[in-house]
Amino acid sequence: MTHRQEPSPVSRSALVLLTALVLLAGAALVGAAPAGAVGRGVALARGVTYREYEVRGAKGVVRVHLLSVDLRAPSVRTDLLYPGAVAARATVSGMADARGAVGGVNGDFFDISEAQHPGVEATGASVGPAVAGGRVLKSAVPDGQRFGPAMPPGASTRDVFGVGVDRRARLDRLRLVGVVRTPGGRLPLGGLNQYALPVGAIGAYTADWGGASRVRATCGTDTDRAAGCSADTFEVTVRGGRVVARSQRPGGGAVAAGTTVLVGREDGARRLRALAEGERVRVTHRLVAAGSAVPYRFVVGGYPVLRGGRQVAGLDDRTAAVRTAVGSADGGRRLLLFALDGAPAYRVGLTIAEVASALRAAGAVDGFSLDGGGSTTLVARAPGAASVTVRNHPTDAPERAVANGIGVFAGR
């Protein structure tokens, strides 16, 4: 009689991991589904599926990488990926592995270069509001100070895509409400951990900002990012509710926990100069949502392309590029992370209007454009694997460091 040997537990685990890796790799190497068809996909975890398929755009065929996330699955959650500071950059794969994410994509547009301001440090900070783990990290720069392609009419740097504590995804708009209370009165706060402040404003910088120079905050104007840096600036450091330092020029270096640095330009600088060392100062700030009363677990900046199943008016239908986007379906209970492949064969890309159509074809009702081009990165971790793999081919090689991203987490 012939006896069949059963695989050992170690061999069985290795076989499962090998099978998962082959399935993930095979999606890229064996051939994609017909253009326009969404592939069957590979389950990364309960409620999380990775798919790869082709879409035909006006410029040619592109390859889509899609993570579908069921927010109804108890073991699944989402959050903002970021490097631990607002003014910092890291790769999506590095941020995902550091947090143990099963997948993710890059996020908001960011301050990538300061060629127009010689000698001024590019901060790497994102354009729009950011919330991570339910905690506010920053607010939005003025519309004219943003990086990235032109937004559709009516869009703003305050636009966000987020998931609330109710585990529902939604589009929204967040504005900063803040005040600096001084012995002489209340001063409006015009920014929180932003790489650019409105002209005449006061901005607050906390430990979440990081160690980057704050000089960039006083450069450009509300309508012209390339405009020169203001010569009329002032900085005040507040610790323990009192002014402990004053300076004519914004500084740099890490902001200690429990400390707030106030940076003013033009009229804001004039108001800060009136504060003497030792004076009592209290700074408060929050982000107020335009559309939802539900607190957010995370938000990321960008701009809407699909709302209620309809394309946003005025979307660009001419300029094709490699793109990243995020969509929601099923009443906000399903998240779709969307990234195009940047391999030479697929680099023709899609227009923003085509991205909206592709999101809708994938089932999205609401859609939101994120940073694209060399930033476009989608990562996924095969079941049993120790780390994520970059699933698309970023046009930047090696993988570009970015300001933030959306991470997907699944319990074991």
C-alpha cells in the first residue's frame, strides 16, 4: 500500500505564501484582463482585494492597480500614512511597512521644490488638511500656493477625502478655526503646520510640523506661489502659556512637545511684535467640516472628480498622465484605491475626466484625485509576507518619497 506524506506545518505555511506571491505576480506577468474589464483579483485579507486590469483611454491602453477595501469587515481599518512629521517625506512602501499595513497608495500633492525661492528649503509638507488617527495634523495652504495640476472650477485646497469614526468614507471640505488669545485681544489664526501662510496672517507650528525651516511659510502670495518671500516677518515661541522667545525671522529645528511657534507675515508680523516675553498667550485651533458632523479617523487632501455618481464639472479631458485616485461606493462602506502603472508600455496615462470614468466603472460613486506622475505608487502585502510590494511601476525610480498616503490595515 502506498502512503501519501502530509506536508509539515512549516511546509504548508511556505506553500500558502508561495501560492499567494505567485498569484500576485501572475496578475502582472501572465496578462491582464481585456481593456475595461475588472479582473477577479486576489484576496490580501478578509475584506481587502487587489486587482489589476487594463483600461482604454484616448491616448491608449493603461493598466490599473486597484485595492478594494470593505470597511464593513470588522478586522479592516484605514488611516493616514505619514513619516511622523508634516514637513517630511518617505516612500509609501516604507510608511506601510512601518505601520504594518496590508496595502496603500500615495496621497496629497506636496511642496516638492523651491526653485523659485533660491536658498529656501522645500519642506515636503502636503497641500491640504491632514488628520491621522483622529488627530489634526495641519490645515490647507491658500489655493494659489498649491502644487499640482489645475483644479476643476469650484475646487479648493480645503477639499478632503476621509473616513469617519463611523467607518464611512466621504468627500468633505475642512477649514481652520483658530485664535491666539493675548492680553491685548484675540488674534485670528491663519494657518496650522502649513508650508505657506496667507498674506498678512499668523500661523501656528507644533511638534507635528517636524524640524524643517519655517521660512517657506512667508514666501509667495495667495495667488502666486512663485512670488518672493516677505521681508516683513516675526516669530514668537509660546511654552507653558507664556511667550519665551521672539525673533525677527522664522527659524527651524524641531518644535518641542507642549510648545507652539507663531509665525507672522506683514500684518501678522506687526501683531506678534506687540507680544513681550513673559506675556500670557493661549493658542487654540480646530478643523471644521462643511458636510459632516462625524469626526474623522483620517483625511487626505486632493480634489473631487466624481460626486454622487456624476463627474465633477470642468474636469480636464486633454492632459493625460499617470494618476492616483481614491473612490468610495456602497454608501461609503467600500473604499477603492486606484493607481495607474507607470511602465513605458502604459505611460500614456489618463486624463482626469477619464480617471473619473474609470472610478465609476469600478463601482465608485464618489471619487477624489490624489498626487500622480512620479508619486503614483500602490503597494500590497501578500498573505503571509513580511512586507509590502510595490505593485505598479512608478515613473520615478527608485520609488519617490512623498508627504503622505492612505494605508489599509487588516487584523490577523
